[in-house]
Amino acid sequence: MIFKGTLGTNGDFTSVPTNSYQIGYTYKIITAGQYAGKTCEEGDLLIAINDGPPTGTSIIAADWTVAQGNLDGVVIGPSNSASGSFAIFSGTTGKGITQIGSKGTTSLPIYIDSNGRP
């Protein structure tokens, strides 16, 4: 990765280059928005995965990827779930969830831990 600077309002750059970039050119996003056709949030990295054309004025979205930089506390759930379902933590990391109950459920099962606490 070749750090080129910040991208966004008052950044080193306010837009993605349209030509002559190289694989590995990396920009830190300081203003959330659309860059190279990708939705970026503050703290993300925008990285060139292909060399850019020597000339041109159009951004080639396929030449760029985003590395999320703000994933603290992300919770990972099942691959699918029913709308309106309840989620409970699964495991002890605080980052895994599983689905219980479903829309219209009036009561939920009570889970008891190894110390007998609900």
C-alpha cells in the first residue's frame, strides 16, 4: 500500500484520481461519501486494486476497493433471519448473536447461565 493522503472535504484530495494511479495507492477517508462509486465512511481506506489508465477523465469504479476502518463493536449474526425477530448474544465475545422468537411472539425463552442466572 502506498499512502497518498486524505480524501474528502479539507483533505489532501477532494476527489479520486481518474488516471495514472497505481495498484496500492491508498487514501484515508476523512469525509463520508461516494468515492470511485463506493460508499465510504470516515476512517475507511480507499485502495487502488488496478493500475489506472495513463489518460482519462472518468473514474473506473472496478479499480478501487474499500477497507472498512470503523468496525469496532461489530456484531455478527446468522446469514438470514425473520423480520421482527429477537436476537440474543451467542458466545462470550459480545459480538455474536443468534435469532430467537419471531414477529408476534409474546414471550421469549429464558436462558440460564452456568451459575443459574437468567
